[in-house]
Amino acid sequence: MSISLKKGQKVDLTKTLPGLNKISIGLGWDPLKSGFFSNNIDCDASAVLLNETGKLLENANLVYFGNKKSPCRSVVHSGDNLTGVGDGDDEQIHVDLASVPNDVHRIAFIVNIYKSEERKQHFGNVKNAYIRAFDPSKKLDNELIRYDLTNDYSNMTAIVLGELYRHNGEWKFSATGEGTVDTNIKQLVGRIYS
């Protein structure tokens, strides 16, 4: 049974589901279907592995379509969806919780619009954006949590949708929903987690 989250809500994952070792994060969005922007928005999902103080220790800990695996191989990106068209997840990021190194305390999931400045696009041109976590070991009824973005993110070019984080030896999920105009993921992480 899936839990529907609101912005700022947190939920225990491994404490309430003790056998959960792997989790998949699905991210989805649809372009608005009108005028110039129809089917022309390329959103990119990223996972950023951060230490206890919220710092990115090495560039390879930024997992996205251009770097599909973290150095520890615990976080893997499914690949790039260039349009957001179609049902279901547009991009997925798979996390092996048992293999995440001890110095990684937080994994932030970010969606940004590719070449947003050049194309003059923002999240006001996108609808139905969401993040969900599901158990990849189950075929049916595998969704654990879902956070549908309902806020207006017009003029924003990137959103920290949510994050997995360690708390007292367990993994939790937080529905973040933090929008920004940052176009560089490293700068975005530095600003939000400083």
C-alpha cells in the first residue's frame, strides 16, 4: 500500500519494512500540450550522494544520464528520457541500500530542465510531476510512497523532489519539493545543503 506524501513529510522505510535492501525511485513528468512547448521539454533526473554535512565529496557521486553509476555502484540511473511523453516513470534511479557507503548520509533526487536558459523553459511548462519509491523485488503493489508536486514551480528550472537519508541506522524518505533557478546541479546542492 502506497503512502501519499505532502511537501515536508517524512516516512520511515527500513524501520517499517525491515527486509528492504533495494529501492527504486521513479520520477515522472509531462510537458504541457500547447503551442511551442508541446513535447519539447527534456527533464533530467539526478541522484546526489552527500556526506553528513551535505557536501558532495567527489563529482562521481553525482549520478545522472552522463554518469549512470556511483563509484560504489550502489546508485544506478536507468537512462535519459528526452521528452517526458507517455505514462509511468520517465526515469528511474535504483539504490542498493545495503551497499551505500557509510560516509553517504543523504541521497538527494533532483529534476532539472536541460538547457532551460537557452530554450527559455521552466517548470511552469511541465505538469503531473512526481517522485515515488517502490520495492523492485515485487511485481505487483510495489509502490511504497508517492509525492505528487502540486505547488506552482513556474520560473523554476530545477526541483529537489525528495531525498533518502540515514537516521539512527535506518533509511527514511523526505518529500522535499524545493524549487530553484539554479542550472548547475553542484551549485544547487551547495546552496540547498550548505
